[in-house]
Amino acid sequence: MARKRKSQIFEREEEQQPPPKKARPTETSLPEGVHHYEALEEVPWDLQKYWQQGYSIFSKYDDGIWMTDDAWYGVTHESVANKIAQHVAETVSNSKSIIIDAFCGVGGNTIAFALSGKWKRVYAIEKDAATLACAKHNAEIYGVSDRITWFHGDCFEILGVVQKEKVTVDALKAIVGQFGVIFASPPWGGPGYRDAEVFNLESMEPYSFSHLYKSFKAVTSDIILYLPRTSDLRQIAKIVEGSKDAGSKTEVVHYCTNGTSRALCVYIGNWSRLTLSDV
Ligand SMILES: C[S@@+](CC[C@H](N)C(=O)[O-])C[C@H]1O[C@@H](n2cnc3c(N)ncnc32)[C@H](O)[C@@H]1O
């Protein structure tokens, strides 16, 4: 099959109301590094604009969602996570029944994949213990924790890209190769990517696009990478299509809120084509 690339714009209106003010939470009972801010005064100044988007990030925020301070910058907003989960479910090949969220963070995408009902199992990997604790707790709030297996550690080691005795989960590697797809929302290297008109994906820290692509391609053919909206599409095409064992096509989909692209997903491998009716 010929390889094709396509950009699509999906828009969705969102309510951006801040969570209502309530009594102060009992922060002392939370694991170290974990917070559930309930009033603006509690929120570090540099996070206040993110906290004010509270319900857009997790509609169940008030049920006691846990966050680390770093997680506010990188969490996938619920409407975007749900739309991605819908697209992945609708376009994945029939032979695939499990999904790996390689950088699960506080669970934005993991929860959406579990809620989609598509997967026999969702596997979620996170290297930061406090962040993983948030993801587990948040999945409980959304009632999906029984569908998720959690791994604490480095996704490259756990998936056996970098072989490390007692860390690589051989059984996981084997089933991912046959039945799995990998979703990856890596760190983008801080807010600097926002300044770039066209973002050089090889400067992405700590993992460049080609590192992510080559690493995950060694595990499975079907990969979705969640990247900055200004990502250099030519660079993606060059790296993916230059690979001998590249899949049949690569699609790029922009995910928008309030008319603005928030990020894009690169669908690499065997995906049936998305159409505008998928919006
Ligand atoms: C952009 S955030 C993911 C956000 C996530 N999609 C969400 O909605 O919460 C990237 C996460 O990857 C984690 N991370 C970074 N390197 C990792 C690695 N090698 N293996 C596993 N997790 C890693 C970071 O601790 C961070 O929580």
C-alpha cells in the first residue's frame, strides 16, 4: 500500500470554568509530591492558569483528582484524550487487542483508553512514583482501574528496548509485539517548544522523535506519538518513511480545543484511514 500523510483538524468546544472554591483539603494525607488543590490560593503561581482549566483537564476533578506539580504542564485534557481514544479504537487493526501507554503521567490518556471499552487490557508505564500514584488513584475515580496494569519504571527498559535483567517484562514484550499498539505522549522538553514556528523534533528532550520511533518500532508496528502542534511534519515523514520496515502509511491528526490545535498525533503503522466523519 502506498504511504500517505494527512492533516485533519478536529475542533471541540469546551467549558473552561475553574473548579469552585471549597474548604481546604487535607493535603497531609496525600503521598509526597501529590496534591489536590481546591482553592487558587493553594496553587503555585506558575500553575494557576492550568488549575483554572480544572474541569477541562479532568471533568471529575472535584471527586479528588490527584496531580503532581509537574503533571499540570503535560497532562492530556479529557476531551482530547477521549477523541484520541475514539480514533485509535476506530482505526486500529482487528488483530490488536492491547494498548501500552508508555508515558502514562497522571493517567489522562490511560483512563480514556480504558473507558473506550476497546481493549482487553491497558498497560500503563510511568517512571515517577508520585505521578504513577496519581494515575492509579485517578483511574479509581473514573472506575476503570480493573482494566489497567501499571508498571513503575523506564518504558524502554520495561518493553525490552534496552535489555535490563529483572526490569524487562519479557511476557509483556512478547504480547505487545503480536497484539499491542504503543501510545506515547513523551515529555516535550519544557515550554520552549511553544516559541518555535516549526519545532525540531530532534531537539525534543530527553527523547528525540527518531529515538522514540526506532525504540517503539522495535517492539510493535503500530505506534501513536502525541507531539507538539508545531512539530516538523517533513522531519516525521523523512524519519518514518526512510525506515525500511515502515508501516503502510502515516497520518497526522491535529487535536483542537476552542479552535486552537493543542497537539498532534502521528499514527504510524497499520491504521485504517480516518475520515472527516470521525470528527
Ligand atoms: C507528558 S507526560 C504524560 C502525560 C500523560 N499523557 C497524561 O495525560 O497524564 C510524560 C510523562 O512521562 C514520564 N516519563 C519520562 N520518561 C519516562 C520513561 N523513560 N519511562 C516512563 N515514563 C517516563 C514523565 O515522568 C511524565 O510523567
